[in-house]
Amino acid sequence: MSSTSKNIIIIGPAHPLRGGLASYNERLAKAFIDQGHHCEIYTFSLQYPGFLFPGTTQFSTEPAPENVTIHVDINSVNPLNWISVGNKLKHIKPDIIIVRYWLPFMGPCLGTILRKVKKNHHTKIICIADNIIPHEKRIGDVAFTNYFIKPIDAFVTMSKKVLEDLQNIDASKKAKFVPHPLYDNFGEKISKQEARKKIGIEDDVKIILFFGFIRKYKGLDLLFEAIKLLKEKSAIGNMKFLIAGEFYEDRKSYDEQIEKLDIKNELILRTDFIPDSEVKNYLCAADVVIQPYRNATQSGVTPLAYHFEIPMIVTNVGGLPSLVPDGKVGLIAEPNPLDIAKRIMDYFAIGADYFVPFLIEEKKKYSWDVMVNEILELSAT
């Protein structure tokens, strides 16, 4: 390493674990390596006990990322492991540790590890906070979060809402809002026709894509109500709603709602986990991405849509509107079925050709180099 390069460790999900956090951490490590730094990831041998994980599996079937060293070392429920890993990292003395925080359950584990590291009086600890206040609240959230926060030197948040939440809990910590970089590690954009052929969807329909894990706060039930309204107005035409993502809660209520609203024929359900190698096919097959969320901080779906240059319809909650300028890269709806239905109609009346030039220009703001440079700057102060 050169005299200006840093030894950096990222703590958080990574291969063999799957999902957006893992993809992000692996891409961030690559960005540091590309700038000439040494960067490795420490991930979980046990991330969640079964009762906290609602999906089918926590593990990826994809190959490990190339040229990124990943240590599968951390057990989220074993205090002896926390002490062991903390002592190990303390002695390694990295210049910077970047730790992800997305769930208070992780507070005791990560907080203990980082307390051990701080005893080396060298390592700067920067947290990328996805959430400070979780979407689904549980007993112990506040205590676990406060325990985690104490050893952190500075925070990066990817939405202004999370920054506000952090400052309400602890205004003394250095913190900066840095937008979520684009997910450019899922391949390059392909044509709509090629994408649809790969996933078995016909060319002559308008595809509205709901993408990602299905959880209550994401408002899929609001979208279903909006589809019913469109159907009643005879406004569906040749629209199909592609629901692509795994249920992270009991799907029974959704199946019952589909039956009650009589909207089964309007839906294409692909509710298994979408592997990384398939992501671009679903995004590129869409005419528009919809995020009908009830509440939100930031969303990993938004940078995906930016990367593949697919316009968006998002609800006016949390950090979503600031990332999707209304009338430019997409449309903003209020989080209710009537307005969601109206904005879907508005979108197709305007047409994708209007939005794409704005998307291409706006996406320039969301580079990985910006995130890397902001983290390095925070660590130096």
C-alpha cells in the first residue's frame, strides 16, 4: 500500500449471505480497492436466529465476488464470539472500520465488538446507518441502539430521515447524509425485449414492477387496492403488475386480498428470491418501477432503477421523494390507493420517453467514489 492508502475493514452482511446489504458491502469494498486501499469484509457465520428471519434461506446461490476477501467470523447471538472477534480486530488495528447498522437486534453484537476495537486507540469507526428507528418496532430497540452508538466516531446516512432520527437520539455524533450509490454490480442494461424473453413475459403489455422483499411497510396491499380501482375505471388496458420478490411475512393475507379484489389476472407473481444474476432481467423488463411504501428511509430499489434507467412511481414518505424528483425521473403519489392509481394513469399518459433523459442526468450524482471520499473525509476529522 502507498503512504496515503488505508487499511479498511467492513463489518456487515456479505457472501455467502444474500440480499441488498451484502451486495452493497461487496460493491463498497470494490470501490475502496479500486482507489488503492486495502479492504476486507467481516461477515456473519450466524446472522439471524430462525425466528427473526422470515425468508426461505439467508444464503446465496451465487458465486463469491472476485478479488474481495471475506471472513465469515461473526455470530450475532454468541457473546464469547463478540469478544473474540473484537479482540482480533483490535490487534489488526485497521485504519478504518465501516460498520452497517440496520436492525437494533445487531446492537449488542456490533456494539461489543466495536468497544473492544476502540481500545487500540487507532481505528476510526464509521457507521453506515440504514435505519436508526426500525420499520417494525420491538422491545429493546432503544436500549440496543444506544449501546451500539456509543463507540461510533461518525455516521453516514443515506436518507435525511435517518439523519434526523440519529440526531434526535444523539446529536453529538458527527454525521453526514450521502445518497445511496447506484447498484452497478448487476450488469449492464439490456433491451426490454431481451429481458422479457429471459423471464417469459410477452412484449405487448405494459409492465409495472414491484421489486424486492415483501414486508408490510412496503405497501403492496395499497398497490393491490389501486389495481382494483384501475380495473373499476376500465383503465387497466394491457397493464400487468409484476410482483418480484420474496415474502418476508405471511403471504396468506395477500392471497386473500388478491382473491377478494379479483385482480389475479392483472398480476404476474414471481415471489421467490430473485438471485443477483436475474435482477437486471426484471428491472429491464419494466416500463416503470413502483414503490407504494407506507413509510421509508431510503430504498435499495431506487438506485437499481436509476442504474437501469427505469422511471419510478414512489409514495411521498421518508427519503423517497428527495431521490425521485417529481415530474422528472418519475412521479410522486400520496400513500393511498386512489392517488397511486391516478399516478399510474398519469405516468402512461406522459410516457417513459419524457423521463429517461432526466434519469440519465440525475444518476450522475450517485457514484461510489462520492461515498468512498465522504467516508475517508469523516474518518480524517
